[in-house]
Amino acid sequence: MKQEEIQLAFEQSQSVFASGATRAYGDRIHMLTALEAGIRKHEEKLIRALKSDLNKSPHEAFITELSLVYGELKHVKGQLRRWMKPKRVLPSIAQLPSSVRVLPEPYGVCLIMSPWNYPILLTLSPLIGAIAAGNTCLLKPSAYSPATSAAIAAIISDSLPKGVCNVIEGGRKENESLLDLPFDCIFFTGSPTVGRLVMEKASKHLTPVTLELGGRSPVIVDENADIEKTAKRLTFGKLTNAGQTCIAPNHVYVHKSVMDELVKALVRNFSETFQSEDHYLSDYPRIVNERHFERLMQLLEGEKIAAGGLGNLETLQIEPTIVINPSHDAPVMAEEIFGPILPILEYDDLDALVREIKKEPKPLAFYYFSKDTKRAEKIMEELSFGGGCINDCL
């Protein structure tokens, strides 16, 4: 898309916001209802697009993306009137006698930049929030999921008035053009590398930014864990979307006394995930592109592998893979994996392990598996992370 077209879409959003057409409760509910109707009407198109972009099965597409969007719409529509109400607060002594209220207010024109790994959920969920709050939006889906981006653009065009939300398709050139504009708010989901660029660009206009970034999310499995349950849930957490999930378990620290038992259970669960070769080819998500495929395969070079390890460049699929005790300076431990590779490392001193995890950058997620809930809660309080679970993941 040409820079002039992007500028025109931005000015159109400014004009619609300035008109007040997105401020009233009735207007917001009407737009949310229209958006939901458009998604439901084109649900099959979205499912086909996810198949084309990532080889997601219809079941996985609905469970991990569409059902969550519908849930978000239901929740927001149910709460919106209450959220919009002014909130009374107590005045300070200097203001007496008086009454004081806090008034919720939209930002204005928002930019939403979404990633390719959950291209429906991570595009439409922030859009729902932005519309509910009375904003207008420019929506920039990822160029790495082009079929889904095109389907979303068609839905938005059919469902919402021009200026309320305009979809900007394209790649890096379009991203750069958008980030040069003086938005009132930017919501970005993606990698820390691009997140730094977004924040740098936003700083020139003092634009508020929300960044939802990745991270190397660790797992601890202690000697008291239910190993069978742990293996099943780690398999689900790691293999959903072939590991291309920002809150996927990145690597597992397991107490040395149950290391062998956990590895055997994970190998069995990884191998039982697919009923047949046809099931694997038709329903197992692919790695998004050849560059990411090659990066993941290089992480396995020289490592001890307990299961998997093979990749198919033609289909861009990598077998669910378990790596045993890689060194802490190995490539597979140096970055967020973002693929179906699960390193397993043994530990024997929990306090020492926690001290080491604290030295790492704060992860987006953290998971602890144990029957000792008091210990698990204590570790959860000690470590800092975005979100986490005890005896579960995702």
C-alpha cells in the first residue's frame, strides 16, 4: 500500500473520531455486534485461511482462536455499560465540599500491529477492546499470514464503517510508514526486537505504547509432581500451534530423581499425539516460513535428542522434539525457541535453580508442576513473570 493511502486512512480515522461517532454506548455496541456478525458469517473463510497460512486444523483453529474471540466479544458487550460509567471517588480535604468523578475516555486513533502465529485472535481481540473503548483504529496484520490478513480485511470492510477501522496489509515498508504517524495509542504484539523499534518510533510523538512480547518461559517439575499429568500437559502446551506460541513452555527443569521418568512419559506422549502419518501431515501446524524452519533445525545441531529431531523442508514441519541436558550456552538455550522443540534439564537444588532463573530476563510465562502447592506458591511469589500456572500451562 502506498504511503499516501496510509496517510489518507489515518486522516479518515482522525475525522471519524473527532466527529464523536464512536463515543456513545449505542454506537459501540452496534459496531461490536456488526463485527461479531461479520466474523460468524465468514468463519469458514477464516478457518480456510489458517489452514493455508499455518496448516492449522479446523479444530485447533476454533479452539485456540475463534472461540476466544467470541468469548471476548460476549464478555466485553456484557461489561461495557458498567465500564463506561463515571466512577465516584472521595475528594481530598482541599476540595471539600465537592464531588469528584473519574471519567473513562478513549485515546483516539489507535494502531494495532498483530503477529502471524495467532493471526485471528491477536488481531481481533485488541480491536474489540479498542472499539469498546470508543477509539478508531488502523489495523496492521502480519505479512507472514497473508491469507488470514486478507480474510480479516474483507470482514472489517463488510462489517465496520470506513474510518472506524481500516486494515493496512503489507510488510516492512507499510510498518515503517505507519510508525511515522502520530497515533494516540499503539498496541503491538510480537518480538522484543521489533518491540524496541515500535517504542523508539512512538517516543517521537510521545505515543503511549502497549507491548506484548515473547520470552523464554521456563518450567520447573519437582520431585513431587504427578509425572503422567505433567507430561500430558507439557505436550499440549508445547505442541499447540507447533510450539509457535508466545507463552509456550520453552524449556523444562526437572528434579534429577524424576528426570528419566518424565523423559519417558514425554517421549510416549509426543509420539502418541498423531494417529497416523496422514493425520500428522494434515493437522500438524507448519513452521511459518523457511527462514524460521532453518533457524529451528540449526538449534538441534550437536544436541542429544530423545525423540523427534527430523524436519521436512517441503512441508515446513518439524517433528515434536525432546532435547536432553543441553549446555546453558547452547544455541537452543540462548533464545526463545518458538517451535516444537523442548529442552529438558535436570536440577538437584531448587533454591540454586531459582537464583539462576532470576538472573535471566523476565519471562512472559512460568509453569510449576508439583503436588506440594505451598512450595509451588512460594516459588511463584519469588519469581517475576507475566502469567503462570501451577500444574498446567498455556
